[in-house]
Amino acid sequence: MESNSHGESVRAQLDEMERGELAPWVTLPPTPAWWAVAFGVWAAGFALVVGLLEGAAQSFAQLALVLVLFGAIVWDRRRRGTYPAGRPPREFTWAVVRMLLGAAAVAGVAWLVGEQVSVWVAAAIAGVGTWAVVARYEHEYAAIAARLRERLR
Amino acid sequence: MTQTPSALDGLDPLLNAPKRLAIMAVLAASTTTDFAFLREHLGVSDSDLSKQAAALEAAGYLTITKSGRGRGSVTAYKATKLGRRSYQQHRATLRGLLHD
């Protein structure tokens, strides 16, 4: 009897720990629709900077784009009230892998088109492709987070 | 006389309190976390959260930073190395107890 209640207390503490560790990953306000669009614009801008500019102008423009990215991360952290650290929970693994593969594919195709066809077409591909990849990832992420929140309730 | 090690040695008395344990669980999985997020997650009052966080800060388990003024001010919490280590040890001990 005593060992049963002891076991339940230990299990309750471990459950609380799991709930707390997942919270930064799954507790978040809905991502605004413009978020994916903004990533697309950023990617198109990056393609144009790499394809059209040279030397110091290119370096400055790249630096500005990196700063914009940092600004987005800071804004996202403030919006969420927290920022997850470490390995994502295993439930998110395939969504992250698909997003990374999608981003690599978009970058590869945009680079090839930029070399063979036109920088402007490459920028369009980078923009639309990144928008699609990020939008799909956000959609998948939100669905997984909702399932996990439900499980932890 | 030497004491034999006990299975309970890794348990941290400070983390036996559910609210403090929940705070450290969130902080262990985040870079920093705001006051409002923790308050919502724990479902506690402002004063209760402040009290629990102060106890963890006094033990060196977390740091508290305040930025801004007035309505836009933000209080953020971050787990220290010591806090993370103690939390991980506490969790490992609990898991060990469950499997014994």
C-alpha cells in the first residue's frame, strides 16, 4: 500500500516534469499568416543580394538580412514568452526533417536557376518555395503541438 | 562511521515542492522564460510565483532579469548550470526509484 502511494507520487512528479519540459515547445499563440510570407520575402531578398550585388555592398546587404533574421527571432521569443532549447521532442522530428529537406531543395533549385536562367526567376522561386515550406512547417507544428497539449492535459 | 549511499540521495529537497519543480522543468527546456508564461503554466498568483522563484534564485538555480519599465516591463527567468544539473539529477533519481 505504502509503496503504491510512493510510486504514484514519483510518477506524478515525473509527469509534472514532462509537462513542464514540453511547455516551451507546445504552448504558443497562433503564428500570424504573414510570418511565412515574410520568410519568403527574406529568401527572395537573399537570392537577389547574392545574385546581383558584389563586394562590400553584398556583405552589407547580407549583414542586414542576418540582422533582420535575429530581429525576427527576438520578436518571436517575446511573443511566445519563452523559447525552447535543446532537442525538440521526438514528435516534431519528422516535421523538422521535412522542413530542412524542403529548404535545401528550394535553395538548390533557386541556385541552379540563378546560374542557368535568371537571378530574378531564382529569387521568385526562393520566395515562393520558402513561403510554402515555412507555411507547411508552421501548419504541421501547430497540429503536433495541439495533440501534445491535449495528451498532457 | 560512514553512511551507505541511499537511492534517495539524488533527490533535491528544494525540488520536492511541486511548483518549484514545475518552474525548473520549464526553464530546463528553454533559453529564457517570462513571468507571464510561467504564471499561466503553473496557474498561480503573481506573489506565489515571485516567492517560489526567489527561493530558487537564492539557491543559485535561476537568474532573474528585468527589462523595460511600466506596463511594457518584462521579467525573465533563466536556469543556471547548477539549477540544470540539480534538476537533471533529481529527475534521474526519480526515474531510478520508479524502476526499482
